[in-house]
Amino acid sequence: MRLHCALCGRPMNQAAVMIGAMPVGPTCARKAGLIELSKRKSGLVFPVTVKRESRTLDLFEDGVVE
């Protein structure tokens, strides 16, 4: 089962934020400013926690890609 963005309807692998029970993709969440809004922890916008595989090493040491 693939997720579909609640704002644009495109299929996605991983949701960036949830508006209530509806997933929003990373591109739409960034354009709509929902990522910053989800960090406030108020309202109906929640960040999605990603479970990391402990046996896999990171590609980049600091975890930030520019």
C-alpha cells in the first residue's frame, strides 16, 4: 500500500508530517511551511518519526546534506 499526499495526491514513500490522520509529502510540507509548524507541537500538524535501521551506516557523517 502506497501513501498519497493529502495536499496534491501524488504517491510517496515516506510522509513528512501528518495533518490529523492525513499524510503530507516532504515537498508539499516544505512548500506549505508545515515542517516548521509541526515543530511547535500544537494543533493538528504532527511530525512523522522515521525508524532508522540500526545495522545500516549513514552515507554522510553529520546527517545533513546541502
